[in-house]
Amino acid sequence: MKRITAITALLLLMIFSIAAQGTTEYTEEITGTESPTEDLSVYDGLSAAEVEGLLLMREEEKLARDVYDALADIWNLRAFSNIAGSEQTHMDAVGRVLATYGIPDPVTDDTPGVFTDAHLQSLYDELVEQGSISAAEAYSVGAMIEDLDIKDLQELMDETENELILMTYASLLRGSENHMRSFTRGLSRYGITYSAQFITDEELSAILMK
């Protein structure tokens, strides 16, 4: 059985890093400023980092939703369809924050499996391909997505003191931890133990013990 390698995990991280950097294009286009590192007062005092984080999480949650929906169709596993529904809830939560601050939604096409960002489209295609190899590989893909999601949320929470954003991210983080537990349980049925790719082994152990 083909396994998700460290190289694939690194590619995943690199593509998300590119996607995060790309959000500055949104802020520049919206504000007309060439300095996305400065506070964007047009968004009621939100910093550029806060705006970029919200844009990233909106698209990251869509990616997770769409991948899980695709894998649910392939393997008919309830875990994926249930978690895809949860990811839609996460998307909606971030969308409400964007609307609250008048930030244009980066998801201009909500068609499942369709992304305007070429990097995200490539990543979606690769993850679905990986997850279609076997049910065990599908669970591995899910665990890796949640691994990265947890890492991103932890970092974004450290970068803001905005109560609404923190409350939203905390809710998403709890959901991602639940999803991680579900996917690792699925892997255990095949005698596979998931190894953390983005968070630390200690953090993963603490999540799985909750």
C-alpha cells in the first residue's frame, strides 16, 4: 500500500504556506495599500495578520470539507461524511467573521472540489488521489489535514487578541481535535499509528488522550 511520505507532508505545508502568502494579494486589492504588514483600519482595527489568517482558514476549511466529501463518496465511510458536515460549519463560522468586518470572501466559487487558487486546486487533487488508494490511506489523509489545521489555528490564536476571532478559532480547534481522534481511531483498525507531521508528538498524544 502506498504511504503518505514525509515529502508529501512537506509539500502540503509548502503549498499552504504559499496560500497564506497569497492572501496578501487579497488585502492589497481590497485596501489599495502596498503595505499589507500595517494595520488595516478599514476592517475595524484588524491587523493584516488577522485578516490574512481569516482568509486562509476560510479556504483551508473548504479544502478539508471538499476532500472529506470526495473520500466519503469513494469509501462510503460515515466518519468522512460527518466530518465534512462539521467542516461546513467551520467554513460558515469563519464566513460570519469575514462578514462582520466586511472582508470579501476568498471563496468565490463554492463548488465542491473547485478552487480559484491553483495551488489549492493542485493540493485538493493530490489529496483525493492519495485518499482513493485505500480506506487506510483516506484516514491518513484526514489525520494529516487535521494535523496541519491544528498547527495553523494554534499559530493564528497566538497572533490575535480579538475576542471574536479567538472564540471562532477555539471552536474550530476543538473540532479539529475531535476529527483527529476520529481519523486516528480509523487508522488503528488497520494497525496503523499516525505520526504527527506538523504539531509535536507530545501535542498529538495530549489530543488523543482527551
